[in-house]
Amino acid sequence: MKYFTLISFFMITLVSAQNNKTTISGQVTIEGIPVPYASIYVKNGTNGTDANENGDYNLTLASGEIILIVKSQGYRTLETPLTLTPGVNQIINFEMIEDVLGLDQVVVSATRNRISKKEAPVIVKVLSPKLFNATQSVSLADGLNYQPGVRLETNCQNCGFTQVRMNGLQGQYTQILVNSRPVFSALNGVYGLEQIPVSMIDRVEVVRSGGSALFGSNAIAGTINVITKEPVNDSWEISTNLGLIDGKTADRTVNINGSVVSEDLKSGVTVYGIFRDRDAYDANNDGFSEITELKNNSLGLKTFLRPNDNSKIGLDFTAIREYRRGGNKLELSPQFSDITEELDHNTVFTGLDYELFNDDHTNTLSVYTSLQHTDRGSYYGGLGGGRTAEDSIAANNAFGNTKDLAFVAGAKFNHEFKNNDIVTAGIEYQLNDTNDAIIGYNRLVDQKVNSIGVYGQYEWKPIERFSALIGVRLDNVNVDGYYTIQDIESSSDVSETVISPRLTLLYNLTDELKFRGGYARGFRAPQAFNEDLHISSVGGEQRFVILSNNLESEFSNAYTASFDYTKDFNKTQTNLLVEGFYTTLKNPFTIVSTGTPLSNGSILEETRNGSGAYVTGANIELSVSPSSDLFLQAGLTVQKSIFKEDQLLFESDGSIPGEQDVLLDEFVRSPNTYGFLTSSWEVSDVFKLDVTGSYTGSMIVPLVVSDSGFVDLIDTESFFDMTTKLTYHFDPIENFHVELSGGVQNIFDSYQSDFDTGAGRDSTYVYGPNRPRTFFIGLKFGDF
């Protein structure tokens, strides 16, 4: 009898539980078109599902009051309160709204975890393929100007060395990541921004202000995270573009992309490739290039495998072969020219990661490793163009070779609590091994940097309107470096342990207005950075940088505060961001021109510690979208970059009467005002018009006088570089799309007019837009 009673009890309990359930179903659409694979789940719960390829979903839930959330990449997140009655099924359809402003994008650079942009405690800006397409960007370097506080500059006529400046700080203050891994080395920082084609980029996430607490040293100004394309669905495309620089110099590109994903979505692969061929451009008809000859052949892939519902394996691989040359007599071998810089890069980026998580994704373990290897042949020299026998002998000494290895391996674990707090902890090992040798000059950079770091952070969300991110990283850094040029040598033997804390706050003052504030500490150990690995020419002689023997580590304290206002006026989406920043530098690394010639006539520069500096300013960005057909965005940065004491830029050796030291109290090549604008208009179903532009204000740029090595300071003019592009789209057959495009870059021909000339020029006297007026046409076709 007792067994019958027990069975009856369980049967009654089971029936009661079933009676307490209800089923909701429906379809997710936008303007009547299904949105496939949208996520539908209960807020602060563990129940959810994904819509199918037709946007249909079905979900069984316990009765009661809930908030149902619908999310899909590219659309605004919807929250709908529902009252579920036991046994009463409901049909709930959702009409999505396109996220034209990108406020609901999921990013990873803010916390090293996936999080919505609007929920992130730090500001994350995203460069999308739409922007790269609108600005006619061929490489990563072309599109970086279109974010507040970010400016891309070219630093050499002979080789096209580029660097990105963030919040007024030089390129070596920004940590560039590839798929969230710090394998973009100091050597890559010299030419790598132009080597990464946009055809391989899914998006670029930009975080301003210090990131050393997450990513280690060198993330003082911020981080730029290049996320390569992932397989999402079956697609393919082929595109080709022709640009005519100043209407006469050809820049040709061909891109190929393709993705295949299994029907069960458990595996996929995407493949991308580029061929680029750009001729050299001479702006002032002196026979010497201002834009280098360039050939780039790149091929890569990214693939994933889900062995089960609780794990994922990812692999990425990219091979880049790039050749560039500038100077004169490009048709001859470099040693027979008056001046030449020639670089032949073979670079490989690869990474492997494994993710393991529980059923409700509250625990996630990631194990990863990434590697970058570059083998570079180089020539930095000249004076072999029939001058003297001694010049010809010296010209043959300018060949060099560089091998560069960057490796990272680590593990990360995060746990999400029931109250949505998240704790993250990790350990990471980083290695950068560089050997850069020019035997004929007795020039060597032999440097190995080892770093092991442990980090932890806590995302605290005590109430719905407030969250805080508290993080700290402990790094043990070892630098073993040996540097020589002619008969001068120096070394760096550093072993230090550094703590980098971080605190950021997010408070929703209202549903429309958010406040963010933060503090981050950063550091850089004494080592050669991109500027130190770049060789330029003055007066036909090379200019080399060597590290001071007394160089000490550099530290920073970065403070930010911002207000982020989002408001919909009927169908018009708007967003206004006002952000202030203040960063102090202790022992800042500065390059001083000594004015002392080496035994072979070359000019010596030395990296030393400055007395201190600070950068302060504000970023303002306004985005407006009256409809999904029209998007407008503009940004402005106003800043100052100041040395606390006058900084020595040129050190006179007293050999020339009247020659004096050159001092200044502000950063060179750092305009106090710069900005951008972008606009996109879907004129009709087949025509699209993009108008974009960047503004660069006046700045101080040093000019080395070739016959003395003396440094003169030039106040530059301001520039406005605007691009217009018209695209025509049509579908000749089902699942086959064609786009024809054309336009003009730098339509007003706002370009530097006072380049230094001849073999004796200062090749680093370059500023402003990276190309003059350029006409372009393009063709793209495929199933995309």
C-alpha cells in the first residue's frame, strides 16, 4: 500500500508540473523578412532557444511573470514582459529593429569576455566592413582614422612606415592584438598596419585608455583588436579595385573570400586572400618616391569545430608576403641607386584555442596559443648611383636581415554568478625574440623579451543601473637586449615585476544617459620599439636609433570620464558621446638626435627617458540615423600633449658655429585638433552613396637639415581628406550579386606640398593625408 501511495504522489507531482508549464512560439522578423538564428531567452534565467533559419521558435516555460529577450547580431535587443498562464499557449511574434548605430554589438576587448557594447564598463568602438568599404580601404591602415581619438600617420617617404596614434600618444603606446592575442610585435608595428588586408577582417575593436591590466605592457594609450573573419554561413565573393593615385599611378587589388558551414552548424571554415600591386608615386617630380612601390600577396583561413554542445576548437592562419621599395632608380638593384629602402617580408600569424563551458554557460575555460613569425630581407642605403668609389662600397653594405618571433600562450577561466556578477582569472606567457642585423654597418638589435603575467578581474553588478570592473595584473618582465651601431653599443638587462591595476565604473543615470569613469595604470619596459627598428635617411646617410644604457621603465596613469546619451526620436536613432581623458607619463621614452655623425657618416639618435609628460583632451562623437537607409557620424578630438619640462629634441655637438640644442615643450606630430565624418545613404534599392572624410589640424613636425643634421621645427598646415563613393548593386540571377563602384579619394587634393627633395632629403618629413587625389573603380560579385 505504501508503494502505491508513493507512486501516486510522484504522478500527481508530475501532472502538476506539466500543468504549470506553458508554450510560447512565434517568428522573429524585420519588415516581414525572417531573421534566422536569433536568440530568445528569459532574462536572469537559464531557459532559452534559438530561432531556425526561417525565424521560427518554440519555447516551453514555467508559468508566471517573465521578461523575454530577443537578440541577434546587427539588430537592437528587444525586451518584452509577459505573463504566462498555466496550460495557455501563446503566439508571440517579434519585429526587430536594425541596430544602425551598432549599440548592441557584442565585443570582447572590454573585459576579455563577450559583452554587449552598451553594457561594457569601458567604451569600445567598432570598425566594421561597412566602414572599410565606404572609405575604400585596402588595408587596416586606411580605415583607422574614422574613430575619435585615433589617427593614422605616415612617417617615411622611402618605405611608407605607418603608425597609429591614440589620444595623442605615439604608436608604441598602443597594443595591437590579432584575435585578442598580443602577437603584433614591435617589428610588425613598423609596416604591419599596411600589411593586413581588410578582406581578412571581420571587425576591429578599439578601446581607448590603458589596458595593461588585461593585456600586459605597452597598452598605455589603448588597444586595437583585429578580429579576423569567421565562418557564419555558406558564401563566396570576388572583388577587384583599381585606384589611380593623382590620376596616373596605379594601385591594383584582387580579393577572394569564401565560407562553408556544416548543416548542423558544428564546423565551418572561411578562406580569404588578396593580391595587391601598387606602383611608386613621385609627388614633386624630383625622381624620388613619396609613396612606395608595394606588392602584397596574403592568404589565410579561420575554422572551428564543435565536438559537442559544450566545447569549441578554433584555428586561424594567415600568411603575408609583402615587398615594398622607395627612393629612386627603382628599376635598378638597390645598391646602384642614390637612395633606396627595400623590404621583403614573409610573415605568418597563427593561433589555436579551445573553449569548454557548462550547459548554462556560467563557467567557461579557454586555453589558447598564438604565434607570429617574420623573416625580412632589407636594404637601407644608397649613394651608389655613380658618385665615388667609396660611396659605391658603402652602398653595398646596406643589406640586412631580420628574424622576429612573437609567441603567446595562456589560459582564462570565468564564472558568472546568479546575480550576473562575473569573475575572470587567467595566466599568460609572452615572448618576443628579435634579431635585426645589417652587417655592413655593424648594426645589430638582438633582443629577447619574456613576460609571464597573471590577472584577475571582478565585474560587480550590485544593482541593475550600476556595474564596476575591478582588475589587476601582475607581470614579471625580462628584457635581454644587445644593440650596436658602428663602434657604439648598449644593452638592456631588465628583470622586474610590475602591478597594473584597473578600475572602471558604469552608471545608467537614466535609460538614455550613461556615465563611465575609470583609472588604469600602464608600463613599458626598456626595449626597442617600432621607431627604434625603423631606419630613415638624411643627406643620403642613414639615421640609426640606439637605446641609452641608463634607460628606465616608463609608467603611466590614465584617467577617463564620459557621458553616453542614446535617444530614439520616433524612427530616428541618435547617440552622443563626450569623453574626457588625462594620461600622465613618468620617464617617457624620447628619441634625441645627437647631431654626431658615426664613423661611416650616419646620424646617431638615442632613446632616453624624458622628465615627464601628460596628454589631456576630449573626444566628441555624434551618430544619427533617421532611417535604415541613412547614417551620419562625426567625431572630433581636442587635446594637448605636453612635456612637464622642456624636452631635448636635438643635441648640438658644438661643431658648427651658432648651432644650439633644440628644445620644445610639446609632442611633435601631435595635432591639437583632428576628427572625421562618415555618411551612408541608400539612395534606392540599387544605388548607395558614401561620403567620408578626416580632418588633421596643424602640428609641429621636425625637419632635419641634410648638410648639418640640425633639426628645424615646422608648423604644418591643416588638411581635410574627403572621399566619395557610389555603388550600384544588382542580382542577375538568384543567389548571385554584383556590385559596381567608383569614386574619388581626397577629392579636394588636400596633400603635403613641401616634401624635402633629392637624395639628401629628410625622408621622415612627411605629414598629412597618405595620398593625393585618387580615382578608383571596383567590381564585386558572388553570393554574399
